[in-house]
Amino acid sequence: MRWALVKVCLAVTVMVVVAFAVPLGLVVQEMASDRAFSNAERQAATIGPTLSITTDPTQLRKAVESTQMGAARRMAVHIPAMGDSPNVDIGDGWAGEHAVAETRRIGRAATAPVAGGGSALLQPIALGSGDIAVVEILVPENEVSNGVATAWVVLAGVGLALIVGSVAVADRLGARLVRPAERLADAAHQLGEGRLGARVPEKGPKELRSAAVAFNAMADQVMELLANERELAADLSHRLRTPLTVLRLNAASLGDGPAAEQTRAAVEQLEREVDTIIRTAREQRAPASATGGAGAGCDASEVIRDRMDFWSALAEDEGREVRLAGVDRTVRIPVARPELAAALDAMLGNVFRHTPEGTPFAVDVHDAGDAVIVLVSDAGGGIADPDAALRRGNDGGRDGSTGLGLDIVRRVAESTGGDVRLGRSVLGGTEVRVWISLDGRWRGDAARAGRGRRKRRGN
């Protein structure tokens, strides 16, 4: 495109230069010729008064020599025969007798070529006797073309400058048009190679800016779709951890024997495969927005009661004491039921997975007006570095952790404008506090209410 634009501008400029420079050069040449012959006519007219007074050769010769052309030996006077007087020629003629006779016959000025270059102006002048004398002025070639070569050189220089300037301007303009297109093509190649972060600067002409905006929007949508698919794969795989936890604990109670060992080995292998799927999905996914659930709501109390029915049976088998509070009334939250269930399973699964058998735990729900607080606490050993546990991809550095449990909880809370925090529970172990905002923003009064609630439980 850039070279095509340069060629178009070059062709147009050359045509314009030729269309104007050639006629202008011809006009300059014609003006130089007219100037030379006009000057010759003025010089020929200077001898006219003398011819009207006398035709004496001696006086005419003196008059011719006194003129500029006569002194330069470029003037000749031809007087026809009158009566007994023969023809009189003063000065050397250049055009020849035939040209002089023809000028005398037609009675008007004429020009004739001269051997060796140049022209001769033949100017007829009427005498007092009625005869016609002819004054001949030599006009050299260099006088006819005086200044023409310089004019052609100037015109050629101006034309060349216009051509070079137009090519330079066309090249800059082409670069301005081509660079955004090249950036767009490069970003498209990068996106095709899997570099999903490739974006195009929204610069250049209006059409290319629109294309850049559309490309960036498409790339963002592709990233979001891929991230959502990977999130879904990781979430679904993580939800398998709940039944796997039950299978692992049940397999541990089977006792000894080949069948029991094979069952435990199969459960461990299946758990490793699920962990591999979760880790792979987490490593490949790009940061994306929360999966959301704000558009669909559920009764948090009902979901928590339902999931606690499942986990309570397992807790009874392991001798864990379970306390449940705040679920005796309806608490509506802007989170889809499956998302809240997955978050609860992730938190409770961590309790069973990372605390010894017989460790008690509790689930508490508090309605703070503009937010709902869900607390899952245990009496285990706690988390050494809560801040590290909250970082994406890290569940506190526990052995065997995929780092996705708290990430699922975090995304559920952040989808409503809430938050997740880790701390020391009143039971002595870890407390996971999940704030679920009801109006899309978080205010400190919910945090204060949550702290007050925990103090009452501690009493």
C-alpha cells in the first residue's frame, strides 16, 4: 500500500509538472524571440528620419554608423534605383537580394534566415520619392535564445523539487496509513500464536482506529471465553474433591486386605488425577472477571443447611463436633445456588482435608443488612501465613493443596462486591470470613457487625 501510494503521487506530480513546465518554457522561448526582434525593429526605426530627408550614400553611411546596430555592423540599408541613380547598398546584407525585393514588394516587415545561424529583420521604409528602402538588421541566434536555457533549468529544478517533495509526502502519508495496518496484522498473528495479551494501539486513520477497537474487543472476548472455560473446568474438577474426600475417608475405614488396599490406591490415584486437572487449568487460565451469580439469587440458609446435612454425616463418622448458627431464617443473597454450594464445599472440604479427625468446626451466618457474612471456623492448627493463603494460586502452602478452594470462595464473594478474609477463630484454629454484599458495595459496618457476632459466639 505504501509503495502504491508513492507511485500514484509520483505519476500525478510528473504529469502536473510536464503539463505546466513545458508550455511555460515554450512561452519563455517565444518571449525571448519577440524581445530580440522588437529591439531590432526599434533600431531599424532610428534610421527612418534620415531616409525621409536624404538618400545621399555618404550621409546615410554616417547616419548608419552613428546608430548602435550600425556601429556593431549589424545594420544595412538598401535603396532602390531612382531615375539615373543606381541601387545603393549601405553595409553588408545577410538575407540576399531576393528577400529584399520581396519585402519591398509586400511593403511590410519580414524575417529571413541567415547562413551560419541567426535571422535578419527586413523593415521597409517609404522614401519621399514614393520608393521603398529596406533596412536590414542582423539578429544573432544567441540574442533570440537569451535567457531561455536558464529558464528551462529553473523550471526543471522546480519540477524536480516538486516531484521529490511529493514522493516524500506520499511516503510519510503511506507510512501513517501502513503502520496501524501492520500493527493490526502483527497483533492478529500474535493472537493466532496463542499470545492472548496482544492488543493494538488505537491510532491512525478513523477506519483503522475502528478496526483496532474491534480487534481489541474481540481479543478481550476471546480471553474471557477461554478463562471462563478454564474456570469452569477447574471448578467442576474441584467439586469432585467433595465426594473424593468422602471416598478417601470411607476407604480408610475398610481395614486391611487386598480389596481395601486396592480401593484406597484407586481413590488416591483418582484424587491425584483430579488435582492434576485442577493445577493444569489454573496454570493455563488468564485472569478473568468473576464468574458471577449476581443475576441469580438463592437462600443462603437453605443452601448451608443442605450442605451441612451432607458433611454432618461424615463429621459424625470422624467424631467431629459440628455447630451451626444463623440458618433458622431466610437470608437472600445475589449468588446462584450452585456457586454458593461449591464455595461451602471448598471451605468444608479444606477442614476435613487439613485438620485431624475429631477436630470440631462451626458454620455461622450473619445478616448485616447490606451484607451477609458466612464464617467457617475450626479448632485445628490454623494457617501460618493467612496473607499468603489469600494470594491467588496459594492455599496457605498446605501439602496436596491445589490452591483453588479459597479462589472459588473469593470469586463468589467478589462477584457481589464482597471480600474474603482469614483469621484466628474462637475455636482456636482457622476462620474463613466471607462477606457477600447485597447492594454491590462493601461498607465497614458489616465488618464491625461480623466482629460483634464472633465476640458473642465466644462468650
